[in-house]
Amino acid sequence: MSKTNDKTSIEKFLSSLAGSKEVGLVIANNQIEYKKFAKILHDLGFHKSDNVTDILKVKKTYFTINQNTEKEVYDFVVQYPTGQIEIFDKKIMQSHIFSPNYKDSAVVLLVDQDHLNKLQAKGFNFLSASGPAYRS
Amino acid sequence: MNSPERQFNALTSDQDKSSNEIKKTTETVDELRPIIETETSISYLGVKLEKAEVRDSQFVPKREQYEDFINDKEVALPLQRDIAVAFLNGEPLLIEGGTSLGKTTTVRKMAAELGYEVHYANLNGATDVEDLMGRYIPNPHKNKPEDPEYIFADGKVTSGLRQEEGKIKIIILDEFNSAAPNILIRLHEVLDALERGGDVILSEDASESISVNKEKTKIVALMNPVGKGYLGREPLDPAQLRRWVYKKMPSELPVSTFSYSTDALFKAGPESQYITPDMFLKSREDALTLEQLSEIPGMREILEKYKEFHKAAKELVKSRKIAEDQSQPFIYDDRMEPRRVRDFVLRFYNGDINEAFQQALRYYYANKLESDVDRKKLEELIRLVEYRPKTIGSQRRGTEREEKLSVGESISKHIEVAIEKLGKENVFGPKEIEKVFGVKIEDVPDIPFSVEELERAKNLNQMLILRVDKTAEGEPMSIKAMSDMLDKKWQDEGKDCLLFEKDCFFFEIYETKDEIWKAFVGKDVFTQESPRPGWALVSKDFLPDSLDKDGLGQTEVVIKTLKEEVFKDLDIPEEYAEAITEFENKKAEIAKLMDECRSGVAQDSGVVQELLQLKIIQLTRQTAAEWVYDVAVYYDINNKKLFVDKLTWLASSTSDGKLSRLGWFSGNGGGFYPIGTCLSRRL
């Protein structure tokens, strides 16, 4: 995981994600910063999504995660670099399988530090599973 | 021919060899390619997997996703090879290593190439057994009242287990050591069923049974190391780990791999790395049967060595002398490892039992270790798992062994093969030697010649003889000892004596027979020189083109025979190649010395010593004691004499420094006799 420490460079960080084969991670120190980053993401054309298959529809996507985030987001992040993603829908017991198109695509997770800590403690190691990370 | 070595090697017929020569260049290039794909198969460092017949499925990863996959030689290629071995052997594979190694990507990349479906389950958190094994759900297709309210829907694992015509499926169990205990228990029931080749009983579906087949379903579990920054992982119980072929990979990319991969990504380095032959495994087209396995020469000996190795390796792990820093404990299982090693040998034996065993031990034992230091420790033990044929006087090693009739216990069987090829009158083994000399041979050496060599020996009018260097009393088997022994024995049997009969011309010159011997072979040779022990292929007559030639000319005839008949289309053994090179290098010098002898400048003895020191002479000529031994045995058993009216040059010198020659078996000894050179081959 690489870290970019230039506090003024979140825009540069997000623009560098295009074509990345890993999911980017933006870590906010608090809720105020979290909202600020969400606005920047929106302004830069990132589409907020709740469904991982949305990455097939739009080129720039971001997911917000917290301690209650569904496991499927973690499964998605882990599989994103592997060329194929299988997400299992427990309700209908079916797999959704798709191949990410990395070209010009960018996928970002937005999380605040507190929730990230809780997720890590649960064993969802987003820090390892994601690629480039930005922290203010 | 019953030799398993021969049978398994399926040596190329002579007719095929010319076409093979043409292909050789291409094959050599191909052999160095780490991944070779054909229409129906892919070989990963030599391990060949068949592609699925049906590859059109949403579960099969798309190949274009892996176009920039970097096949580095330290991580990616060995990983693919080891995965291929597990797939080929139908073994569940558990790979532990850091996230940056690309474990899942590698499996999916192979699946994309092979057309295998991937059924992926990440076992980290919130997964329950039903997600994997299936559950009842409201029937989404219910249209009529008689339609069931609920139907059973497969889970991720059951969908991977169900067999479909033409499909091959891989179940990936990611983050395996994050799984809840109840999930691990259920999955291990599945593994047990796969191992048995039986059914998986779905308690989740009113005990429906699913027939499983490890040929059609491959299971790969992946996990990150416990600790080392990976939270929520618990070490697996070593007893559970035994069900898996466990492969320990580094926690991080090795520095050199990182460097190469990074350069490759930026197109800043070479596109490929040099792949060494030792990285390759070569899988057989068809696995051996157990019967064939048991017939492999040296199997019993190497099994004993393997048992010792297993015990020692277990002790090293138990005492933490290896794997001390590994957070995931493991054992070398007494039941599973031997079975895996056996199955590996069945699949990967290619004529060299040592190589097959040692590769198996690297795969199933060394692969569990992370550090290079630990691997080296185990490698020292692995190298001891070796069968050494009891070949006397041979320096030949390696793959050449596989062509030999070398087997301890079945030596009598191999003598039968030799008799089949050469005829009973031309094979003299331990029974014949005991009959002739009364020497009982306790430890019979293996026959160091291949079937093909025996067949050629037949065409060269050769016989196969086992030589011993001691009499029954433990004295040197000298010419004197043989002469004393056989003259008396043969007299009792009504046969002629050894070489010089009473009416022989030489008795006009010498008082006793011993003096005649000493005159021709020298006193020391007569009383002290013994045959070099072991098997030899010996000409019963001299080589036709060797008449009327000097020492160099005779040797050139021998070399020509070796190249054009004995080893034609075969690799010349290293010691013969060295000997020929030495001869070529010294030929001019010896020729010059010969000229000086003819002009009286130099002594004959100098030339003789030069000739006798040549390796080619020592390898291809009988010494005086050997020649006497050989003709004596032949006469004793067959009651036929060799070299009655001719002579052959030997690899011995007389007391006055001349080259020894013998013949006149019961001949008069007077007059002119042709002198030539025989071909007597030892290894």
C-alpha cells in the first residue's frame, strides 16, 4: 500500500487512480473530513454506489464503508485485482460474476479512521486488500 | 524384455531417430519455454494439464484480463507448476503467503487459460455453512399451486462440486484461516469425500448426495500468514492441515522478483528470465500402475531411505529446528505424505527413480518451509534419498542409470534378459563362475549395460561375463592361480589344459609352463594381476579391421567401432568421450614416439607405457589376467576354445616392457599367427 501525504493533493491522488488494477482507499480523520472528501469525489465525477456491479456501468465509482458494511464489498475489493469478481447473493443463492474493465476505470473506498479501525479489527483488512491510499 | 526401466523409458526406435534429429533443435527451444500451450493442453514448467472440453461459462475467467501477467521465475512460475501438480494429482492445495504474491490471480489466470470454472468463496467473516453448501430458499419460479414453496439452492462449494459434462471446476477458498470452526469442519468432510472419490452428503438438503470427482473438481485454499500484520487469522490445527498439500510461500515478494516484475511492468527489463532445467517437472502421459511401480529398479532401497527421511524431517519440525519462525504449525503426516509421494512418483517417474522421489519430497516436504535456510537443511536430507545401483567400476551417473539393467534383487531376471539377447552360451553369471572357479558370489553387481547395448553386443560377436578378482580362498585370481586350478580340474574332466599343451612349441624353449607364462605376461602379472571385477562385454574374436596395425591404428579401429556400432545414435558415456578426446590429443605425440622407436632413438617400452596409460586402452582392452579368465570360462562352460590359432593385444606389458599378447589356446605356438585387437568393454 502506498501513501500520499500531500494534504492538498487528493485531486491528484484520485486522478492517478484511472486504470489502476486495485481499489483506492481514501481515509478521513473524522466525519468533517469525510464529508469534505465525499464532496470532492462527487465533484470529480465519482459515482457513489451501493452495488459493486455498478463499476460495470460507470468508469469512476466510490463506495463508502463503515463498520456495518456488507461483506460483499470486502469480497469485491479483495477480488478486484484478480481479473474476475464473483459476488454471491445469499438471498437468491446465486453468484454474480463479472470482469472489471481496468482501462480508465477508478474505484475508491471512502472510510473514516474510526470505522476503518473497527473493520480491521473484524478481520476485514481493507488496508492490505486495497491498493493506493490517501490520508490527509 | 522385462526390465521396467526399458519398458518405462520407451526408448525411441532406430527408425524414429533420424526424424527426431530434425526435431531436436525445435524441441530444445521448446524445452526451455516455461509455459507451452497446445490446442488441448498447457504445460506449466513441464506439468501438463488438459484443457476443459467445455469452456464457455460465465465462471471461466476471461483470458484478456491476464495479458500483462508477469511470469517471473521465482514466484509466479513455480507457483503455477505446483498448482498444476496438485490439479494433476487431484490433491487439495493450501497456499499460504502474503497478499502481494498474487495467489488468487495466479489461480484465475491458469483457469482462464485452461477453460476451468472458478467458484470463489472468501471465508473471512460472516460466511455461514449454508452459503457454501446450499440452503432452501423460496421458489422464485413458483407459478402453479403444485410447485414447491421452497427449493434447494446450491452454495458456492456445492456448485463447484456438481459435475457437468466437459467442465472442470476450481473451488477457491480464500482467507481459509479466517473461517469459523464449523465451516472448517464441514469443508473437511468435503475433502474427505473427494479423497475417497465418494459422495458428499448434503445434510442441508435432506441428505441428498452429490457424487464428487477430484478429476473434475479442484480445490485450492489460500491464506495469509497468521500475524505479520494480518488480523483475525488463527493458526489451523495441524491435524486439519494434514488433509491439504500445504505450500508455504514468502510473506512478501522476494527482492529480485519485485525488481524483475517492476522492470517488466515498465518494459524496462528483459521480457523473460533464464529458466533453468531443474525448475521443470515432466509429467507422464499416463500414470504408472502400482504393479509397474513395484518393478522399478531400486524401489525397495529408496523406500527405506524415504522412511528414514520422513522420520528425520518429522523430528526436525517437532524440535523446531526447522520452521521455527512459521506461525502456522504443521506436521509431516505419517499416512498422507507417503501416499502423496507415491502418487507423485506414479505421475512423474520418467526413468530416474531418484529424481522422481527427490522432486516429490521437495514438493510435499520442502514446500512447507518458508526460509531458504530451512529448505537447505531439508535439501541435505532429500539428497540422501537415493538409490545407488551396485555397479562396480562405473563412474556413470544420472540419467544414464535409467538405461541400465541395474537392479539388486532382480539380477537373475536381468541375466535371463541377457541370455535372451546374447544366447545362453554367451552369458556367464554367478552360477557359471561358481562352476568354473568354485567362487560363490554373495553380492552380485548389477549388469551395467542396457538392453540395446546387449543387442548390439550380439551383433559384435561379444559375450557377457562376470569377473571376480579373488579365488574361493580369497587369493588374487591371478593367471597362475587360474592355471593351477583349471589345469587340474580340466584334467579330471578330460579337457585340455589352459593354453600351453605339453606338445606346445614353447616347451622347446622353456622348462615349465609357468616360465612360458612369465615370458609372455611378465612375472608380476602372472602371479599378482587379477581381473578387474564386474561385468564386461567381451569380443570372442578380434575386430576384423584391427589386423596388421600398430597400437594407434588398433585404437582407432576400436574408437570407430564404438562410435559407429556400440554407441551409434546414443550418447557416448562421459568416460568414453573423455577417453576418446584424450586419445585424439595424444595421438600425434605417441606417433612421434613410435617413429623414434623405429629409428632406434627411443625404447619400445616408452611407447608401450604411453599406450597403456591411455584411458581408451584401459576401457576397451582386456588385461592379460582378464583375457585368460574370459577364455577359460568360455571353454569350461561351452567346451569350446577361443583364439586357438590367433593372438590378441592386451592392456598389459611383459617384464621387458613389451605389449602383451596372448592366444594359441592349445595351439602349437610355432609359426605365424594373426594378431588383432578385441573390444572388451567395462563400465
